[in-house]
Amino acid sequence: MTIGVTPASHSGISNQAQAEQAAAKIRLERLRVIASAVNAGGDIETILDRVLLAVCRGEPWPRGGIMAVNRQSGYSEMVTGYDPDGPLPGRPRRWALVTSPVPLVAETRRPLVIVDAQRSERYPGYQEDARARGYRTVALLPLGCTNAEEHEMVLSLHTRERTQVTDEELEFLTTVAHLVALAVEKVKHLQREQRERERLRRVLEAGAGLMELVLEGAALSLVAGMAGAILPHPMLILDFITGSILASGSPLPERLDERGWRELAQGPAGPVLAGLAGRSAPGEVVPLDLSAFGLAGTLPVAVEPLRVEGETAGLLLVFPGERGMDSLDRVAVQEVRFALAAQVMRHHAEAKREARDLADLMEQLFRSGAAEPAWMRARAARLGLDLGRRTRLLAVALPRLTAGMAELRRLLAASLGRAVPGAVAIEQGDCVAVLLPDGPGTPALAPITDAVLERLLVAPIRARWGLRPVVACGPLCAAPGDYGLAWAECGRVLDLARIFGRDGPVRQEGFGPSALLLSAFDGALVHAFIESTLGPVRRHEAEHGGDLLGTATAFIDEACRYQATAGRLGIHVSTLRYRLRRLEELFGLDLEDAEVRFRLSLAMRLTAIGPTSKES
């Protein structure tokens, strides 16, 4: 039997034309039937069954099947099949890919015809099946689509007798394959839409339930647990008000389980995570570098600030991994963010009231603590402060107004709360007062070294806002009357730090015996005095070299003794006299004049107590 075969004799041309017309009419009718099967709707399996039945209705393809390429299992698997004689008992429904032509057709996306499958030894699996089922010629066509498991599919058609397949027939079957692909993709699209609608419904319902939980006053841990069930990715919740950090899942499960990840976040990585608040736009996915904690590479993290009254009161951090987040993931994140913002808002109101009470107490304590010590102790006790305990008073200020004092206070309170029980941070004007317990029971702070202050106060601020604060260290306080003087000293130290550009831990004694006098100076006037006295000499040395200032300093330190100064500098006395003469000639600095010496010495000393920042 031959499909579309042309007779060789010239006299049979009219018969050939008639045969071709008849074949075309048959194909059109078949195509109409197949199109109807495609458009009838249903799930993927139903559509494939209908199309295969329509293709195999009568000659030339009485039987066939649709195969899926399962590369994970290594088999070509039958999705659906049709045989007018019914299925052959005991015959397999899958064949090893290495013995089948199906993967080749799927990869090349081109039809393949096996003229006689019973005799062809190229595909042993097909040869064995052809002999068992009794078919000969096979046409395989890529469908150009995948099944529900995303496996590529191939249409396989068989004839009982060896048959020649014409180009017209292959074109017809290719058209059929395109129709099937369109129908399958349409069904899959509708199924995706239905799944997304259902998923959106579940997300919105879960979000509403989460908000109800918040409004009922549930604890943050319970809210976080439900939020973790809504989000499809690991997450962290940072509550800056209470200082708590809650985790759901681990973004590095192969290296850290959830408990290990939570301990890392609550411990050394906490400041780095909190610092994402100031360096990321809401919803932005940024790389998180954890190499400082022994974790190589970076983690993508979506940053969602929890803002209350214009302040960042917490963070929701979502770790989407390599696959990222789709639109519904983002909807889920926003539902969780809304609920957490409401939860943090409740904490914020309570904390704001407590912070206001403490700020009022400290303001009165600094102003008149010595006048009514007993009443002050009682009021402080009601707010949880023991004014009879030895306490170190400090003041922390930012070099520029990067954040509100409430945010700064919460950050310091969270850092101190994890390391120093009993430590308190209280807003006071443009800085934050810190009360550190001193003595027995506070081994972490015995003694209060600069390294301790760097770790507890400077490092969190640097991680959060990328700058170093001034930490003014005041004296110990053991009674209410001590706090006013101690706070005044902290204020002087802050003023001196601003004048001389100091940051980090700073103490009054670090400015020398004239600290009280210097604190009364205006910073702009100090800088103007230094510039007018030393600026011309510095610019000359930068352009022409030399060490005129060093010579002048040594001469003043050696009480204007020429031989001692020359010996200290390792130069001849005549060289010293020449340098001093040049100072007078170029800049009018006559070091024989006591007023000039005082002015020059003061400018050099003010410069010496200038910036000592660890960062330029």
C-alpha cells in the first residue's frame, strides 16, 4: 500500500490528479475532525486522546501513540495510545531512551519515518515492539509541547503494512502536531491561571488571618510562625523596638539548620542584618555578604522595612534563593509585611511611652537629682532603674543627623540588651544617654575598655549607617546627685569631640589638662585660629619642603635654647638660626617674642589633640 504514490506511466496523469484531489479532500476532512477534537476543550489527557483517535480513524494510520521523553527516568513513556484491536496484554508502556527514536525526534524537532520497524535494527526497542504488535512503517513527529510533568511529547503513528509516506502526508501531520501544541499550551495556560488564582486566594486568606492574629494581641513569636507558613522562602524578622530576632527556615540549609541560622542572626551577624535597613530600598533584593562569619559567597535578600511614624522600627528579610520570587511571592511578602508593621506599631506605642517616661526622669535627674534623692530613687525604681547601683554614664551622638534619636536609642538598646543585663539607653536631646552597670554582676564590662565600647556601641552604628559615632565617657555615678555633674562632663566631651573632629570612645582626660577651658571655645573660632597661625607655614612646606614648624616646636619645647634644640634636631646651630630667621622673614613669626611663642605653641597643641578617628 502507498500513500500519495504517483504512477510512472504518462497515460495515468489524469488518474494521478484525481487521486491527489481525493487524498487532499480526505486530509481536509481529517483535519476538520482533528480541529474539532482540539477545540472541544478538556484537560491535556482528554485532548490527546481525542486527537489520537481522530488521526487513527481508518487508513492510513490505524494505530498510534503519544510518547513523553522522561530524561530523569531514562525512558520514553506512553502518555496515551490507540489500537483498534485493543491493548496487547503484557506489553510494556515505556522503553529505554537509548533503544528508542523518540528522544532524537524531540531534540531535532524534525519528523522521522522508519520504513519498516520490524527490520530496522537501529532502534531495538521499536523493532521488538513492532514485531510483537504487528506494525511496519512508523512516522514520528515532535508535538512541540510538554505534558503536565514538563516532558517533551512525540506523536508516533504506525501502519500494518510497509508504506511509503509522502511529503504531503508529513506536512499534514506536522499541521496536526501544531494544532495539538496550541491546544496543550492553551490548557496549560488556563491551568496556570487557575492555580495562581487559587494560590492568590489562599495567600489573601492567610494574610487576613495573620492580621486578625495581630489585632487579637498575639505574641510576635506566634505571628512569626504563621508568617513563615505563608511565605515560600526562609525569612528573618528583626524587631528594633524589643531587640528580638525571629527566624523561619534557613537560607543555607546545607550548612546551617534553622537553629544555627537563628543563633547567627541573633549574635554576631545581627548588626550586619540591621544595617540593611539604611542601604536598601523597600522590596529591593540585595546581596548579603556573610564571609566575615565563615560563610563564603553572598545571599540574595529582599529587604522590607517595617516603618512606624516615619521611623524604621523593624525589618522583614526574605531569602528567595536562586529561583527568585514571582508576583504571588511578592504579594505574600506584602501581606506579611502589613501584619508585622501592625504588630511593631503596637510595640512602638508601648516603647514610646516608656522611652518618654525615662527621658523625663533623666532630664529631671540631670537638672535636680541632688535636691530630692529619695524621691528620685523611688521614681526611678518604678521605671526599673536602680540609682543606688554604681553606673557608668555615657553619651552617644552621631556626627551628622543620619537617623532619629528614637532609632539610635533602639539600636543601642538592642545591642546592649544582648550583652549587658541592666544597661539602659535613653534619648536626651541630640544624643542618647547610656547607663552601664559597673561592678559585680557585669563581667562583660569589667573594666569598660575602648574595645568593649567599640563592640557594643560603635560597631552596631557603623553597620547600620556606615559611620562612627562619638561615645563620650563620663564618670561613675553611685547616687542621684552624681548624675548632673557626670552628664555635664559628657556634654563637654561631646563639644570637644565636635571641635577637634574626634569619634569613637572619647574621654575628658584625652584632651589634656586644659579640657575645661577648651570646651568653652567655639569650634569655628578654634579652626580659624589654627589656620591663621599654622596654615601659611604648612602650605609653604607642602610646596617647597622643609620642616620649619617642627623646628619652631622643638625650639619652644627646649625653652629657646639654641644648642639643646640643634642637638634634638640633629642639625648645626647655624642651620637652626637660619630656619628661625626664615620663619620671621616669610611669616612674621619672631620666636624671640613671648606672645608669638605662646600663639604658635597653642596652635600646635590644639592640632595635636585633633582627629584620632580610625577612619579618615
